[in-house]
Amino acid sequence: MHNIQRFRTQAKQLVSEMTVEEMIPQLLHTAPAVERLGIPSYNWWNEGLHGAARSGTATVFPQAIGLAATFNSELLFKAGDITSTEQRAKYNTFSKMGDRGIYKGLTVWSPNINIFRDPRWGRGQETYGEDPFLTGQLAVAFIRGLQGDGPYLKTAAAVKHFVAHSGPEPLRHHFNAVVSPKDLYETYLPAFEFSIREGYVNGVMGAYSMINGEPACANGMMDSLIRGGWEFEGIYISDCWAIRDFHQGHHITKNPEESAAMALRYGCDLNCGCEYNSLEKAYRKKLVSADEIRRSCERIMTTRFQLGMFADDCPYDAVNYDQVDTDEHAEAAHEAARQSMVLLRNADSFLPLNREAISSIAVIGPNADSNTALWGNYHGTSSRYTTVLEGIRRVAGESVRIYYSQGSGLVKGNVERLAEENDRIAEAAACAELADVAVLCLGLDETVEGEMRDDGNGGFAGDKKDLRLPKAQRTLLEAVAAVKKPVIVVLLSGGPIDPEITGMENVKALIQAWYPGQTGGLALAEIIFGIYNPSGRLPITFPKAETVLPDFTDYSMKGRTYRYALEEPLYPFGFGLSYTQFAYGDIKAEKKKDGSVVVSCFVENTGERDGREVVQVYGKTADPDFPLHPCLFGFSSLFLKRGERRQVSVAVPARMFTCVDGNGSRSPCTVNGHSKPAAARETA
């Protein structure tokens, strides 16, 4: 925990010397300098979901959903630590050069801990999946990596978007999410509580939408729950231009000054956008007081003191630009890509490929030689991109002939603008015919899946209409499969897609590669050829294409996620295949005095290959307030050489043995009126 009392005292002293007119501009993300007090200008807006983003060259990790698929808290910590190192290096260097622009500061608006409740949501790729516990635990690890271990903050993390925010994207500026107390406290809030109570996150960002009739950036939970119940000591931030939605989208205020005043009164300290420019007018109209302005300014300045901006003894000032894009950081991103990929299908143990038995490979598809498909949104710029085509060419070696065809566009059948529809299908089929095996790289990228375009977001993408591949890619898949050569389908996407390969006997393998970061193509090739054992697990359920999903605007959890699913999925939460086998034994559960339970067992690699295993502990109780299906209670990641056996212990917090009733109250789970801990079980 970072002790902020010293920094709060310093901030209070500094703010006491400021006029109201000087305080107000400090509450905008583009805070100007106050030269008479030695306060330099500062831009609060910086991104770092999976590496230092939007500020030039940086190490690019797999997108957040891919990091979640590792089920590896230590890896998330390392990714956060590297992100903060590079962000701090950029800030230190650029500030000395007089560049204090956007994306070059120390306040990193990450991670996104919204629950990926609907598989169509375009921004789901930014999250850690659909499970509140997994999301919370990975968030805490990433936050600790970003913020360091004190007393100064290395960078200041901010969790987003409070709360119950997960689409639909086109409605977000006027949408009201109606959420029951049970769903709110059982599903949507826990990751925020973990982040505040265990991660000591510095910032919380509010969403664009309303929650049960209150704006996310001006609602009662900001003070009563976050600051009161959870004892949050940091800053509350508006999403960018979200306060403008009060009068333009939600119509709960009449004008900018009323919107700005409302947000500030409820405790929104920092405005990303320009609405707080109206606070001076609101102050003159007595819509806000000097004390309310001062309160937020003191919180803002406390964070700046925590970051060492006015100190001579901050150790992070020594972080130099030579720590950006290092070989060590690149290797960490590469290992993250390896661990993130999920083997979903491996008919007849077709994979891994034997390089000695393969003379030719066809690498086909719109994502086969695409750097964009490696990124994921909110990304930095790597100097080390390795596409799938490049990775396979490198790993296969000079003795293996590589044939390549783009096959189609992501959504358009024709690649050349003036060409006929499906102009590359014949080429793709010819390549597949010549090769021993085809690697077909399908899916999406950030240009068609992601955040909707508005003033704060430069590229249009949005939600998926359904879970099918675009028509052009379905045509390509059918054409390549019709050649009857063995096919490995690779999906690069930020969320679930059903490639609809049932009945395609020669589609031997299916790999979910997400948006795997800068050297994702090399990591994929290493998995295909067995240099690395696949070990990723799905952090979100993959429904079948024909599944009738709940209405996108319905925020009830009924029928959503593995915890409340009503239909059999294509692939379940937590699923992932391996090239080796693991045996479990001597499973025990020991209850501690604090109510937590330690589940222990031995895990043995009984297969022929070294590999990583993800131990997952699930629990279920007969309490009617418990979710419909067993829930993830704990997890652990370990690497075992073939034949190696190791004892593993997984701590299950006491909280996991509680249930949330219809009023949102959490209490120990009961059966027939008696407290009874949920039974823990493990799954491989």
C-alpha cells in the first residue's frame, strides 16, 4: 500500500496558495502551468492496456483479453511493470525536452476491468474476460506492476469504466444500464473492489452511460461506496467528454455549466474533455462552491506529488529512454504471446507439426501477413513486428517451401479495388493444393472490432453483429477446406468467433490467437511446430454461432457468461488443450481462521513434452443465491518438465464462500439455514 498522507499534506499546502481561477483549469486533463507556484503543465491522458500506448515506439504485449488467457498473475504483473518502465522513461525524457503532450505522462488509464458479458462487444478485447474473480485478480497484479511498491508511484493506474459498462457501443452516449442489485454487487462491482482494496489503484474512471438512472460520472456510489465503503483515496476521472453527455445525451441537465457542476459535486475530480471549462461560470452562478473545487484540486495534486513531480528524491526519475523497447522487454512480450494462445481443436493429435515430415506449407488469409492483426486497440508502435507468415517462414526453415495468399479482405471479398468479387480465392485454393498443410489465418482486427468512433477515439470499429466470420472469410474457408488438404485455422480476434468448421473433416486444428502483440506470429509458429506447448485458457465463453443471445441492451446476467449460461457452448470458459498430459492427485482443502481455504494437490506432467499447466479451482453451493453453475474460486500457473511432479496450493479467499441476495447484500452462503462453505474442486 502507498501511504499518501505525506503527499496529501503537501498538496493541501500547495492548493491553499491557489486562487479558484487557478484551481479550475487543473481539473481538466490538459492542465496548464501555474508558473508563479512552480507547477508545470501536465496532460493526464495516457493509455497502457498492453504496453505504453500512442506515444511512439514501445513494447507491445498481447491485447488484454490475451493476457487474461494466460491465467497468470505473475505475467500480468510483469507486463504492468514493463509498461510503467517505458511510460516513465518517455515522461522523463520528453519532459526534459519540453514535450508534455498527450500520451506522454505518468497517469495510465488502465486496466479496463469491465465484465465481458456479451460476446459481441467490440471493446471486450480490452478486458480480462467474463469472470469477476479472474478479472479482479489479474487487475490487482497489473495495477501493482504499473504503480510500483512505493513510496512514490512509478505510474498511476486507473481502472475503468465504472460501472456496468459493456456495450452496445453506438448507444453509449445516451444509454441507461438497468442493473439489479444482485447483478451489480455479484458481477459488475467485485473487480473494482479488488482493485481498490487490494491493488490500491490511484484512479477510477467513470463510464459514458447511466447506471440505474444516474450518470456514471455523477452517481451516489462514487461517494457512498467507493470512498465510503471501500475507502478509496485516489481520484475519480470522467471518460472523455462524458460529462457533455449529461445535457446532450442523457438530458438530465440543461447546459455545460450545470453538467460540470453536477459532476464535481458528486466527486468527479478530473475531467477528460473540456466541460470543466464551464466551472468558472458555474461558480459565479453559485452552482458549485470554492470548497468543492478545492477538494478535487487537492486530490489531483496529491496524485502529482505521489508521482514525484515536485520531488528531488523520486527514484523513478532515473529511468531513462534506453529502457524503452529493450530485448528483455521484447522477450517478456513474446513469452506472454506464447502463453496467451488457446488450442481449441486438435483432431487426431495433428499438431504439433513435424518439420522433418513437411515439405511445404500454405499460409493463407487476410490476417496471415498483417501487422494490424497483432495490435489490438489502444496499442503502442513496435519496432519488432513478426506476422504469422514471417513467423512460420522463420520457424519452418529453408527446407520448407512457403506458399502465401491473402485470400480475401477482412470483410470484402475482393482484395483489389477494381477486381471481381473473391478475386484471390483461386490463388488461395492453388496454394492449398500445392502444400502439405494450410495455415488459414482468419478473424478481425482493430479496424472492424473495437471502440466506436467519437471525439475521443480516432478509429471506427464497434461491436460485432453476430459471432460468425465475415462472409468473405467464410467463402475463403470453404474454398480452402474443399481442397481436402489438412487445414489449421487460426483466429485473430478480440472476442469469440465460431468459424463453423463442424463437418469439415480436414480442418484438423483450431487456435485462438487473440491480438497477440508484436511477435505474435513467431509465438504462433512455435506452438504449431511444438517448440512451445500451448497452455492458454479461455477467459470468456465461446458460444455457437446459432446461439440466441440475450438482448444486447439487457444487463441482466440471466443466460450470460459461464456462471449463468442456459445453452451448451461451442467452447467453455477455462477451456484449452495441450500437447502433453497432466495428472492430479491427493486433493485437499484446509480452512483457515480468516475463512479462506487453501486447496492443495500434486500435479504431474505425465506426457512426453514439457509444458505449462493452469490449475483452476471451482466452487458451488446449493444456496439459492449462488450463481447457476460452479464458479472460478482460484487459479495457479506452473511449468512442469515431462515427468515432473509438484505440489500446488491455491488460496481461495473467504469472500468466495459468500452469496449475494436480491437486495445486493453479501453474506456467507447457507444451506437449510446453516452456513456451509462451497465445495472446492479442481479442473485441468
